Amino acid sequence: MIPATSSEVQLVEVKENLLFLHLATSNVVSLGLILAQNIVNCLVLLQEKHVITDSLDSQLDTIEAFLISLNTKMAVIDSVPNNEDSRKEYVKNARHTFNSVLDAMLQLTENLLDAQLLGLVLALKKSNDCQLYFHIQLRSDLVLSQAITIVTTGLLALLEQELTELPDWSIISPLVTVFSFLSCYGDERGMMEDAGECWASLQDRVLFKFLHSTSSVASVCVPTVSGDRSKLIVQVPLPHSIYQGLSESLRSGSTFSVNAVFWNLGINHEATFSQSIAGDSSLEQSINLAAAKALVSYTSSLKNISHTAEELVAELTTTVEANPSNKNISIFRLVMAANAALHGIAVLCCKSGKDRTSMAITYEEGRIIRENCGVTAEQMGEMIVCLRREGVRRENCRKNIGRALYSFSPFQMHFIPKEFRPPSGTFAQGISS
């Protein structure tokens, strides 16, 4: 066997890559046919006749011919004695051949991109498809705007709480834990789908940046948004007292993204319908399994993580894998505990943000009191009842519907887990949000 030079080894590697690309493009002929036919139509409109278009089939045949030629020349190089002068011409010819293959692959790629773009344009010619396209885009924009507002508020709240322990967010993205209590039934299923897509893409679509506010009045520190829907930059002005606590890179203008993890757990009667009658809670299961995987990935990227946080994440992963749905309240308890251990931002929500959300917030407040004050489980339950009866969540209901009552019915009480049931006298049925 004649030893090959470094340039010949590179030729072999490039040839193998070209063969892989060639096989990967063997199923795209239909797109090319659409493109070729539309080119013909355009040329007819321009009164340019007798033009033969180059279809994807012919381009793939051309690439295949070049590859056969490249194989032949590589075989010849292997049979030539190991003399640099005698092999120089063969290596030159081989390089010229695989350059020709690269040119053909480039042309094929450009045609594929044009075909994809043309397919989108042709789809928009149909009124129904066009309406659906812009409807989906509008839904995405509406959900994204709400998510950005929520995250910005959460970041400011976290800055005020943990200035002494704040990491460099330009290196380690802050964790945002979003826990929803929607059901996989009716309109709420669509809400879950919109929210899931939004939070999953937030890290790639939105960047945040802190600015030093020249005013000490907090009301004039208004964030500004620039960019387009594919990449947004949110600039958040901070008062001097908070701005000085940032890391050097954040003070110098570095941008950062957030790592949002979206969870969902249906707890009302509609969740029961989706699990038993409708028989489809697969969306919720896939959301929670993906969230557990994302949280494990996030914790593995941290350099300094407490042993408590590792144990909570491990227990949470085991719990989700065993039962990712079916009103498994342990998921919510462990998610909140893990988020606190990782110094993340917690976001709780449902459809209206006043009933199921109120039950979840007060339950989490009870958990925090128990872990920090050493009260018993019975005492925690009494505190939760007091918070739900006398706390500010009922005032939130008053601002929403004009009455300080949660919107639950006696019928729904049979389906809601006992940890999330409001005290008697604090709820009524038939209250519209």
C-alpha cells in the first residue's frame, strides 16, 4: 500500500462527505420539479421560449457523474508510485474534480432554498393558508409579548432580592420556571400549545441587556425593545443602587438570554375529562418529560451547584418519569423546591390567573413557611387556609371580576386535589373572568 500525503487524505475525506450529501438529497426531486415548472411559467410570461430548465434530477445525475470521476482518479492516485512529481498532476486533476462537485452541490443547495421559498409564496396564494399563516404569527407575537413582560418583571424582582449572590448572567443564563395549570381539554389545550412553543423558543429569540438609568425615579425606568420577531433585544434601565451590584460584563453592556422551562399540570374537572373521557393527556406528559430533561441539562451546565439542588432535581426527574401527568401534585412541589435551590424565577399561571393560580401560590407560600420556620404539616395547612381566606389573592379576584371570590363550583370540588381546594365561603360558581 502506497502511503498517501496529507492533501490526498483530505481529498478522501471530502469525497466521503460529498457522497453523504449526495445521498441526503435524493428525496428532494419534487421540490425541484415545482421550482423548474414555475421558472418555465415565468419565462413564458417574459416571452423567452425554447429554454430548457435544469431539474434536480439532472443536477443529481451531474453530481453522480462527478463522483464517479472522482472515485476513478482517487483509485489512480493509489496505484501511482510514491513520487511527488509523478503524482502531482493526478492530485491536481482530483482536486479539480471535487471542486466541480462542490460547485454542483452549491447550485443544488441554492435551488433547494429557492424551491422552499417558492413553496411558501405559492402557499400564501391560497386565502385559507394565508389566513392561517398570519393567524399563527399573530398568536405567536401575542404570547411572546406577554412572556417578555413576565421575564423582565421576574428579572427585576430577582435583582432586588439576591444582589449578593447574583451570578454572571452573560455566562450562566438565569433559570425561569414557568408552571401552568391548564388542562388538555377544549381551548386550554391551544393555550398550552402556544405557551409551550413560546417558552421553548424564548432563549433563541430574545436577548436582555441592562442599562444604567440616569434617573433615580423608578417610574421612568421603562424598558425598550428593538429588533424583529426572530431576534429581539430588551434593554432594561436600572437605578444606580441595583446597577452597581451587577457583574462587570453586564455593566459593560453584555447581553444574555434566559433559560425558560415550561411545566403544566391540569388539576380541575376538565383535566379529569381529558385523562378519562377524552383519553388524551399526551401533550401534558410530553411537556413535563421535556421540562425534566431541560432542567437536568441546565443543572449539568452549572459549575457550582449545591448538593440539595442535585438531590431535588434527581427526585423530580424520577417522579416525572414515573407519572408525568394525572394531577401528580408532587411534581409541582419538587419543581418549586428545585427552582428555589437553583435561585430561579418562578412564574405560576392558569387561564385567568386568579383561581388555580391563587391556590398554587398559597400552597407554595405554605411550603416556604414550613421549610424556613419549622412548622408541622398540620400548621402549614392552617396557614394556607388563612392565606386563601384573608390574603391578597382574593383582592386579585376583586380586581379581576369585581368580587372577592374564587371561581369554583361545588361540582368542581370533587375533581380538584385537596391541596388546591379553596376554603368554604371563598368561592362561588358562575363567575365569569
